[in-house]
Amino acid sequence: MGMTRCGSGAETYVAAPRGERLATRLCQLLACAFIGARSVASEILEPCGAFEWVALFYLGLSGALMLIFHQNLAHAALHIAAHFGVMAAILLIVNFADGSSRGGLSRSRIAPTLRWLRNWYPQAIFLFCFEELRILVHLVVPAWRDSALIAFDHRLTGVYPAVWLTQFSSFWVNEVMQVAYISYFLFLTILGASIYHRRLARADASPTGDPSGAEALGAFWTVMTASITAYSIGYIIAIFFPVEAPYFAMRSFRLAPLAGGSATGLINFIEGWGRVRGGAFPSAHVSGSFVALLGAWRYRRYLFWVFLPFFITMCVSTIYCRYHYIADVLAGILVGAIGFVLAERLMTVPGANPAERAIFKSERIASSRASAVTDEFA
């Protein structure tokens, strides 16, 4: 198809072929669609804080791996739908909570519930990511890597720690070790609740009646962000370096079961329903607890001294109870420390603390209204 000449004399011009005009129009439509989608995405992501930045990054990365290696995933469609459904739920929670913090909705009965959900939903995300790891550990690498850690522990100590510790096994030692192991679940909740309560106390004592308690919530979100950062690093390592734990890998040693009482029975029940086979390296128990320990040192010094003996005993119990290798514990401490340092850096970025974002929005809205009133009377 050639160019078409139209008109005559000085008014003559060359019309573009129809196909070229359609291509140009299509490019314009695509550009408009991209700009519109980018604007919508920016608006949806705008209420997210540092916790969501890290959580959505990890979920996005693991979701991409699920799509790429879906052939290694049983019931792939179901798991992928659930995975991206959780991402959508995060965005819904933060956007609804953000909307409830301003305008007429801020005075509605549901607003406090939405704000509470906004602050505490990370606990559900921690649980989801941990439980989901069971289907991710062989997504990329099909074999277990326990042999490398068994060799590391033996070179480090000269013995097989899980085997050597059996000489101390008794009813009461088993009970104490199991209680120490399960204490992990309380560290972050106790620290978070303590910081959150301080936020409420400060809001009540504030002469301005500030309901956000931005400074105290900054500490709260630093701990939550450090936890998801440490967990994300650990789970990414676990996906590419799957380790199943001594409980499974050292069955050939024919170790006697750890008999105990109610604590042992409780942990066996929990492990029976929620045990994740794989993801032992690095230890998420240790990394999460170490984040809470560092957070306690920084924000609640008295809780640090309460947590410390439980943390030390818990580290021993992970090996004694055959859930982890020494290498898992050391790596967990390192990952927890890295997670806490990175979270502190992230929390200095504007918008990282949701409470500060709410204050900024309120001030911006008030400033806009004041300007409108000034312009009206000018």
C-alpha cells in the first residue's frame, strides 16, 4: 500500500496509509492504558508501609517462582490462586484502613476495628508464609541438603549433636525443652502488645489527643518489618537450599522418641498439624525470636532480660528436640540481625510508618481546606 496524495497545488499533502494510522492509534491507546494502570497501581500501593513493601516483594518473588516452576507444584492452580489472593487481601486491608482514617468514615464504628486489623494482620501473614513453605521447598531444588549441615555440625563439635544430647534425655528435661521451644510463639506477640499498649497510653496522655501515637507505632512497625524481612530472607534461602531437619534426616540413627508429659503432648499435637517438613535452614524460630530480642533491647529493655534465658534455652531446645542443626541456629541469629538492621533503615524512608502517613494526610487535607477558605475570602 503506497502513500495517497490529496489536494492540489500548495494545498497538496500526503496521507498516511490506513494501516499506519491504526498502528499509531493503537500505540496511543496502549500508552493511555499504561498511564491509567500505573496511576491506579500507584493509588492502591500508596497506603502501604515498610511492612507491606517487604511482604509484597517476598510474595511477588515466591509467586513468580510458583508460576515459572508450576510443573513441580501439586494442585498448582489452587495454591497460586491462594497465594495471590493473600496479596490482594493485604492491599484491601491497608486501603480500607487508610480510608477509615479520614473523612466521615473516621468517626464510624468500624473505623477502630479496621485500624486494629491494619496493625495486627501481620501475625496472619507470618503464619501463612511459614505454612506455605511446605509446598515451596521442592519447587526449584528437588533434593534435601541435610548432609551438608550434618557434616558441618560434626566438624564443628566432633559429635552428632542430636545423638550426643540423648544422654541427657529424661521426662522433665524433655518437658522443659518442649516448653522452651514453644515459647517462641510468645516473643513477638508480647513485645508487640507491650509497644502497642504504650502507643495507646501516649495517645491518652497527649495534650493534643493524638490518636495515632506515631512515634510508638514506629517502634511497633520496626519490629514487624524486621520480622517479615528476616522471615523473607530465610524462606528464600530455604527455597533454594531445602533442609528437612534431623528429626527426618537422621532416622537411620534410630534415636529413641523424646517421651514427656503434657508439654510434649501439646507440641507433638501442634507439630502433627502444622509441621513444615523442610525450611529448617535457617531456623525461622531463631531468626524471629532474635528479632524480638533485639526489639526488646531497643524498645523494652526489661523484656529483653525476660526473653534472654528463654531465647538461649529455645536455641538449645531446637537441637535437643531434633528440629534443627547447629548450623540452622547460627544462620537464624545472623538472618535475624540482618532483618532488624534492614528494617531500621527502611523505617527511615518517608511513608514507611503508616501512622506518620495518616498524620501527613490529615495535615495535607487541613492545609488544602484552609487554602480553599482563604481563596474564597480573598
